[in-house]
Amino acid sequence: MATFWLRQDLQAGDIPDRLVAAAHRWLREAWPLPAHLCRVNDAETRSITALGRAGLSPRFAIVIR
């Protein structure tokens, strides 16, 4: 599982997309596993959008009440 975060003041523009692309590329190249998982909080909408633009999609959700 991989996780990342962005400071709130860095979430504008293309920084989330660039971060996701770099992390995804690094995981594929450095850790050539058949799959990897990125954990993201559902409130991190910019990260979720960036993951979607990278062709990644949600596999499951954990709901804590």
C-alpha cells in the first residue's frame, strides 16, 4: 500500500497530478508487482481526481462509523 499527502497550499494546479504520476511510475519501476494500492481519504478530492486522471479507480471503501 502506498499513501501520500499534499499540504493544502500545494493542492492547486497540476501538483496533485504530477505527484500521482511520479508515485505511480516509481511504484511500477522500483517495485514491479502485479498491482499496488493507494490509500486516500474520501475528503481528499484533489487526490482522488488525480488518481482517476492517472487511470486508477477505487477498488473498495472502508466506512468507519
